[in-house]
Amino acid sequence: MLFNSLEFLIYFPVVTLLYFIIPHKIRYLWLLVTSYYFYMCWNPRYALLMAASTFFTWLGGAVIDATENKRARKAAVGLNFAVNLLILFFFKYFAFSVDNVNNLLSVFNIAPINVRFDVILPVGISFYTFQALGYTMDVYRGDIKHERNILKYALFVSFFPQLVAGPIERSQNLIHQLSEKHTFSYDRAASGLLLMLWGFFQKLVIADRAAILVDTVYGSPTSFYGFHFAVATVLFAVQIYCDFASYTTIARGAARVLGFELMENFNVPYFARSIADFWSRWHISLTNWFRDYLYIPLGGNRKGIVRKYFNIMLVFFVSGLWHGASWNYIVWGVLHGIMRVIGDLTRNLRKLFCALIGIDTKKPYYPVFQIVLTFILVCIAWIFFRAESLSSALYILRKIFLDFRPWLIFGGGLVEMGLSSADMAVLALAVGVLVFADTLRYKSIGANKMILDMHIIPRFAVILTLLFTTLVFGIYGAGYTSSQFIYFQF
């Protein structure tokens, strides 16, 4: 079930209404049943897979909690990670691994391996697997007590708002909320619904409209020039941000209506002033997961500079692989790792260079320069993320740098990219609204609270304008199939 579907517009009010009617002691059972129903709308069989992952990690937590023996505790953690990562490998990376082994065998004229399993990638498997494994590590470290009620733990893993595409919630934040009594609150519901409305605006008006242009250009690389690819790449940066952020915004809003608070997953990432800053703002839950459960256990920055940069590169390699079984994603992750390391190594050199040529880093133009440069670097990496193949990504890069043709902006060069002039105008205005909203957040001004604190007339004027814009200019309606969120494939 997609957030941007008619089914969800029926499902969510029903779930919410009955949640506040049902006695507190059994509300978690209602949420568990409805969360599994939400997931089973994609493929009922894969609910068994999620249930198996839930059982193994819960059992591992029980073993860790029941013994002080270090070997037994480590064995429980190791077994949990092995079982869950093997399941993830089979469904997500087995075919990719076989293809790469066969490519290597062909170099030596060895017959290929003809083992094939025709399986569909279970939606959200990377998200709920990492959330469950994070719980195991938190119990092992003593950050949280083992949840003895397996059904409450199952709800922690399957909680429908953030089940499919995050945020990857930490056990310390969510599990205790499952036992708290939540009474209906008008203010909380209004805040949550406004968040959801903003998420629908990002998805339907911006992301899905930008996707038309991006898909047109990236779907036919030989038909376009560097200028087209530059525009499409910038719009892909907008598309993937609005698509992914919209999911987590709707998830946070839906959870808030029910009385739960989920972590923020995005904090104006395109206002980042460096690659390191970008990753502190983009997909924050995944960044924190890799930091706490991979980077720090590997030694972090405690074992010398060489080990530090090796750890960084390994984390970004795994991050790329987490996003998909393709060399495109791996290259994308490694590129970010390289830029992260170079940025760290050249920090003092850049300060010295600025001092030598008289650049005042305290002037307002300098942060703007850093933001623009970081955005350009992020967009270059996005090419590898979006392109159909590595060869296609390299072709697009060559076009941008060697065959740009900026004059194509005149004479209808933009219209031939899949969007009409009217749609381009709508997209430009909507992106302007997005930039304004993110600017407020960057300046620590909470737009949600600011709107809700307004006098009733301007408050409803703003909300109705946003609702009207989403309904009128959103990409949906007759002949339209609800667009899947990009991160569902990961």
C-alpha cells in the first residue's frame, strides 16, 4: 500500500479512529495487525520473511539478556547478524553476485554458473533488517533492556508509518513509546496532518513531476546533449530528495497523529557546506546506523589516520551496496567516500589557501560558495546513482563536460525534455516553495509550528492553499498509477 494511494486515504483514518477507541492495553495489537496488513498489500508471502527476521532478532535479544557469559552473548549477536544478512544477501545480492562471478569466469573461458532464483525483492527489507539488527546491538551494549513481549517487539519492527522506507528507528526512541498511553490531541493531530500534507505536496507536485523529465532524458541518453543532462541531473537531485523526504515526512506525520514521535531523517541536505555536512543531513537514520554499528566498532578514528580513512571508505562502500545490487550504487558510495576523505585531508590546506589569496571566510558569500560547490559535487555523484549503467553514467558525464551546448535553453530546448511549458512553470514555482521552506528550516524557523500558531484566518489560508495546490497540480488522476517511492527498491 502506497501513501499516495486511495487505499491509504481510507486505511489511515480507519486505523487512527479505532486506535483511539480500543482500550489502551490492546492498542499495540491493533497496530501490529494493521501494520502487517499494510505490508501484506505488496506481497503476503514476504510478511513471513519479516516475521522470521523479527523472531530471530527477538530470540537473540532474549539470549543476550539472559546470560552474562561474553562468549554466549557475542555468539548470539554474531548468529543474528549472520542469519539476517544471509537472508538480505539471498534476496538482494545473490543474482548480482552470480553475474559478477560469471563475468570473472568468462575471462578465463570457464563455463558460467547457471543457478537462478526468480525472486522479487521484498519491499523495505533493507530498512526493517537494519532496524532489527540495531535492536540486537543495543541490547548487547546495554543501551536498552530486552523487550520481553514479542508482539510489542514485532510492532517495533513492523510499525507501518516507517516500515517500508524509514526512518530506521532506534530501539531507544520507539520501543518505549509502544507502551505509553496516547490520548487524542487536536494540536498533535493538526501538526501531524500538516506534515503529511507537506509530504504529499513534495511527492505529487514536485517529485513525480520532475520524474517525467528525468526519466525522459536518462531513458534515452543518445537523444540529448550535455545541457539536457545537467538540467535533468539537477532535477533528479530535487526529485530524489522530495521523493524520499516526502515518505519520511508523511511517516512522521502519520505517527504523530497516533501519538508517536519518529526521528527526522532529513535536515535541509542541499544547504550542506561539505560532503561530511551533507551526510549529517541526508538519510540521517542510515548515517547514524553505519556510524554506531560499523564505523565505531571498526575503530572509528581511534586507530590512526590510515585506519580512519579506510573505515570511512568501507562505510561508504557498504552504504552504496546497501542501496542496491549494482555497480552504479557502489561507485556512487565510493565517490562520496573519496570526496569525504579529500575534504578531510585538505581542510587545513584550504584554510591556508584562502588566507594567502585574501578570501574572508567570515563573509556571507563564502558559505554560499561552499553550498553551491557541495551541491555540484553531490549532483555529479547522483549521475551514477540514476544512470542505467556505469557506461551510461560515463557517457552522460562526457556529454556534460564536452558537449554542453548551453544555447539549447533557447528555442524550446527545455520543452523537448518531456514536460510542457506549463508543467515546467509549475515545477519551478513548486521548487521555489521548497527552497523557501528549507531556508526557514536552515534558519531554525519551524514552518509547521509557525503556521499552526497563526491566527485562524491566515492559518487556514496557508493550509487550504497547500491542499488546493496539491490537489490541482499533483501528478495523479485518470490513467495514472500511484508512483512508487524511489527508496522502496532498496
